Amino acid sequence: MNKLFSAFIMATLFFFTNVALAEEHHSEKKSFKVTELKPGFQFLQGKGGNILLSEGKDGLLIVDSDYSEMTPALLETLAKYKSELKYVLNTHWHGDHTQGNKELGKSAEIIAHDNVYQRLNSHQEVKLFNMVSKPYPADALPDITFDHSLTLRFNDETIKALHLPNGHTDGDSIIFFEKANIVHMGDHLFNGMFPFVDVGTNGSVRGMVTNIDGILDHIADDTIVVPGHGAISNKEELLAFRDMLVGTSNEVEMMMQQNMSLEAMQEKGLSEQWKVWGNGFLNEKVWIGIIHSSLTASLQTQDTAK
């Protein structure tokens, strides 16, 4: 990574770290915002990835478990329901979606893709955020894993977990609740904002597009779409996110074909139509860097395969 981009990343991290610290300082108590999507289904927003809660005669089930620091607030929220937590489904391995496993996994079964188990059971790094993840304790690891898909029947619902290869990471799953017509996209959807794509764990911007295309073919206009980050969504907004991924990656690819340096690409920026997407999780320059890294990795893979 060149010095200019490294300096930019550090400045970005400094900004987000200080924003997070300021928010924590002014917050007297960590809590979850709870929104009912349908009877028996609640949308929980804390600090990390969005959580979907299913409550019914068989007990409680949640998709993702947020950061460890949010676990007391999550337990407090779950305690409002009469049933016990039976299952935790992880959409992928990142800590903002899995650290709650460390407490919840002592009593509930954890379900995830095979690669999530491998990632959580080993040393991992996300260099963009200067994040190091040490191996999780045994209780926090998935008890049930799958390769391509898994079906769970719970609370009179057919729940299907489908692995989406090489999208946000190499272990992502989306979770369908068929009767309720709800899908949790995990981090295959950052609603209204540029996403993080973890190229270091085999994520790919173009792979994410391919995966989303497959999902769009299997959901209806009235399907409730739960994003990994951002407000509750729908098919139209998922399509807009997909179009942004395609449009911005095409623009970066064109600049790469002109032999522009990363710094020059970031200085030039993207088309005006994509500016609004930079007001959320990541700004435009960081997103250009992620696309550049993803496309470069894809080219290197193609060269190796020849």
C-alpha cells in the first residue's frame, strides 16, 4: 500500500474512531432500537450489524449478534420475551456480527457457513480497519455448519441459509424466512452507502454483484429486506445498491485501463450520481481503493489460472 493511501486510511480511521468515542461518551446506556417488522419478527439496531429476531412457540432465534460490548443490552432486549434463545445464525465472520456469540453461545446453538467456523477459529486481520481477531473460544464457534445451504424449521417458519461465495467475504450467507417473506442480506447490503468488501478474506465487488443478482431473481417486490447495515430495506433499494456496485466498479476499471495510479483515481473521483453513497460508512476515496484492490486481486487470480 502506498504512503499516500496509507495516510488517508489512517486519517479515515482516526475520524471514525473519534466519532464512535464521542457517541459512546454522550450515550448513558448502550441499547437496541427495536422495530416490529411483522408479528413474531423484530428488527434490532445496535452498534454493529443489524439483528433480525424471530419469536414464537419454539423459542427465540436471531440472525447475527453484534459486538461484545452490546451483549448486555442484547440480553436485556431478549429477556423481554418469555422464550429462551435457541439459535444464533451468523451471516459471516466479522466481529460486529459475531462477537455476541461469546456469551450467547454458552446456551444457544450457533449456525454458520463452514468458512465462518474456520475464520472464527483462527487469527484474522482486516488491515483497512487495523482490526485483529483472535481465535474465538469454543462456546462462540458455530456448532452447526454447512457448505452450500441449510434448512431449519422453527416457529412454524421455513428458514433457509444460502451461502453466497466470494462476495463480502468467502463465508457469507443470506437468510430467508419463507412464510414471512423476509430476507436478511448480511453485509451483502449496506443500505444507501458504500460497503466494505473484505478482499483479504476473498471478498469481491464483482462477486457481490453476481450474488445479489441471484437474490433479486428470487425475491418479490414486497419482500422485507434486512441489510447488514442501514435502515430496513426492500427489493428496489437492493437493486439500487447493486447498480451502484456495477457503476462504480466499471468507472474504476476504466481508469485502471488508462493506467491511472490509485492516487489519481481518488483525486478524479467517481461520477456525480454516486456522491450520495459516500455519506455513510465509507467515503468515496476509500471505496475507490476497495474496488481497485478487488479488481487487482481478480486480475492476479486470472493470471495465475492461465
